[in-house]
Amino acid sequence: MRGGPSEGADPRLAELEAVLFDLDGTLIDSIELILASFRHATETVLGEALPDEAMLSGVGMPLARQMREFSEEHADELLRVYREHNGRMHDSLVRAYPEVPETLVWLASRGYRMGVVTSKMNAMARRGLAVFDLARFFDVVVGSDDVTVHKPDPHPLLVAAAELGVAIERCAYVGDSVHDMAAAQVAGCVAIGATWGVSTREALVEAGAEYVIEGMGELKGLLE
């Protein structure tokens, strides 16, 4: 479970008041939806699908930025086609991750405030939460259209902490991408990497994860 190099108990864990979560690849399994939407967009606009590794490497950053990296010239069209396909296929392709609702119930019972910080637009993020009845757990949802600076910059995490009324040092951020961990490290919150999304344990640790968990249920053991 421990991801970072230091040993011994981390006193910050006992002082946590809030847990922030990434959405895609962390709270909901939308990886196949993301890949399908990327494949459709790149095949339609560019004439060929890019390798899966290339399409997943930017997960955790805003979609518009990823599309500019694929093709500056065709970025707007890629974004439009992606979003159209993603919206049409969303509910049929997203899946639940094991132990997510149970863990959120446990966190709520222990008095933790909770929020979602995602590079997805707010409305789509809330749609994903609603599919699995998860919205009830979160006091704040910060999407890409709620901020002007995005992960891996820490700004979205700072906005979420401020909206919760909790010091960022008393927050943890759970995410599956290297961009999540980079943002958490700079923000000064506890960076917890999730291996069931797009990144390996090694990549998460290299990006700054202080802890790495293999399943959502392990979060309870870490915080108890």
C-alpha cells in the first residue's frame, strides 16, 4: 500500500479532514468509453486511430489540450467529434469499480468531507456520478470548465479545498494518473495513487504518489 520512500506513520493521515477524488479511472471505470471516443474521433478526423498508449497518456488533463497535442490544426474538430460520440455512448460504456460506494459510505461515516476534481467538464462529470448514484457523497465537483488552470497545475485542487472550507494540507487526493499525482504534490495534499485506472504503480510513485492503493477498499485501511 505504501508508495513513497519514507517509512513510519504519517501524522498527516490522522489530521485529514477531506478526501478529493479524480473521476475517470478512479471513481468510475470510463477507460473503454474514453478509448472508444478517442478511436472514433481520430479515425473520423485524422483517418487513423492513434495507439492506445498515446490516447491514454494525457488522461487527467483537459480534453482540449490533449486534442491539440494530437493535431493543432484539427483540434477543434477532434474535440467536437469526441464529445458527440462520448455523450452518445456514455451510459452504455461506463462501468462501476468494486468497493467504491462502500468506501464512500465509510468515509462519510467517519466525517470526511469529499469532493471530485476532474479534467472532465462539470456536467459530464455529474452525469457519470449519477449513473452509479455517487453524487450524494460529494459536497463539491470541480470540472475543467470551473477553472482556468488545469491539472497537473494544483489550482483545481486548491479551488476544491477552498469550496469545502478545508486547508489543502488536510486533504488527500486520490487519482489514477501521473497528472493527478503531480498536482497533489505541488498543492501540498496527501497524494494517493490508484492502480486500477491508466497508470502503473511505478509511474504513480515517480510522479509523486506518497501512497499507492490497489483497490478502493484499501483506502479504509490506510486511513484507519
